[in-house]
Amino acid sequence: MELFEVFIRSRNGLHHKHVGSLHAPDHEVALENARDVYTRRNEGISIWVVRSKDILASNPSEQEALFEPARDKIYRHPTFYNLPDDVKNI
């Protein structure tokens, strides 16, 4: 049995969120089990399952070197834009 991470998208326009982990022999069974465990009350419209061993994560001790180049590009942050009240899920 392999460990899988489960991501659910609750509705169109939103991103997938990590909701938990489960063990399964393969992707197909993991997808079925994720549906049964994490969307019992119609919480989602899309499910992703990913083998935990296939996820590469950054090391928190290396955060300065990894994220420093983005800090000097403040124009990329949405703080300079005024959004209308009608715009949702941004």
C-alpha cells in the first residue's frame, strides 16, 4: 500500500486544497477511496490524488535563498489593483 495525498476543488473558479492522506494500492483505488472519504456530502467537483513520494517540497531552512528573488518584484502583487465588489473568488 502506498501513501497518497488528496486534493479537492470545492467549486469552479477555486483551487484544489489538500484535505488529507490515505493508503491505497494504486491511483485508481486511491481516487475511489478519496471520493468515498473526502466528498461524502458533495463537497467537491474535482479530486486529485498524488503519491506522497512523488511530491518534492522545499526545505524551510532554505527559504531565504528560494524566495528572495521574488521580494523585489512588488509589482507582481495584486495590492495595486482595485477590484469591483462583484468579482468573487480571487
